[in-house]
Amino acid sequence: MSEETGPDDPVDPTPELESTPDDELTHTTADGDVQMVDVGDKPDTARRAVARGEIRLAPATIEAVRADGIAKGDVLATARIGAIQAVKHTWETIPMCHQIPITNVDTEFAVDDDRIEATVAVETTGKTGCEMEALEGVTTGLNVVWDMVKAAEKDADGGYPDTRIAEVEVVSKEKREIG
């Protein structure tokens, strides 16, 4: 709350959108043309982004993952590979996303009683951030988990009533000058 509002004053529930100089669009023109943002004049900086998300699974599926009892193989090892591959290929799947030099990817999968949580940390040195890469790593890692366990998760009708990917978010990002 700012100094100008009191405790009973209404608060605008919509956050301000990030604006650009002169309120110019950065990825599309007024005519509908698309363009990539020019980051050429920006200095290189060290950057790190961490994202997380989870997949909700049946307790029996969780036990099978823990016991390495999923017919397709090692779920978490496969998901880790998928997450890392997704990080490296983010620029190919998100329009106008820059191809950046990935200097490090850390993946962590935590198995709980009813879910598996994925955390992906991405590091780069360059002119733009790596949040999208971290998010792509998390979502693809969780999609790989789903693919690996789908036979165990299907109900009698072939659906997945209790399976869901949720709570995907960027939990931190850092930008540091080099040198």
C-alpha cells in the first residue's frame, strides 16, 4: 500500500503492465507485424532464473515411481533429460525468444505422497534473461513424468481425472554485472 492510500481505500486489483519507452510494442507492430526485440546494444550480464511446478499423481503411481516400477523405465532420469533438452531448445518453441548461451542447468525432482515437484535453475551470460528457459524446463520435465506414468494414471474410461500439472511459476531471477 502506498503512502497515498489508507487501509479502507480500494486497491486496483490489476497490476500495471510493463511499459516501454514511448509505449511502443516490443514484439508486434500496430500493423500486426511481428519482430524480435533488438538486444544488441545491451551489455552482457550473468543471469539466473529458477522455476518450479508440480504434477499431482495417484499415491499408487508415486509408489511405483519410488520403486522404479514404471514399465517405461526410470521416470525421474527421463524427466531430467527432457527438462534439460527443453531448456536448450526454448528459442525454437517460443516465438521471438532469443537463442541464448546456456551455461548451466540444474534440475531437481522431489517426490511427495501425492505429487512430484520439479525445480529447474538456468544460468546464462548474455543480453537477455533465462526465465522462459527455466519455465520450459519445468513444464517439459513434468510432461515427461506424465508421459512415463500415464498407463498407471488412466482410469477405466482412459482419462486422467486426478492427474494435473499445477503451480508452475518463476520463483527467482537474478542479474549481475560481469567483472
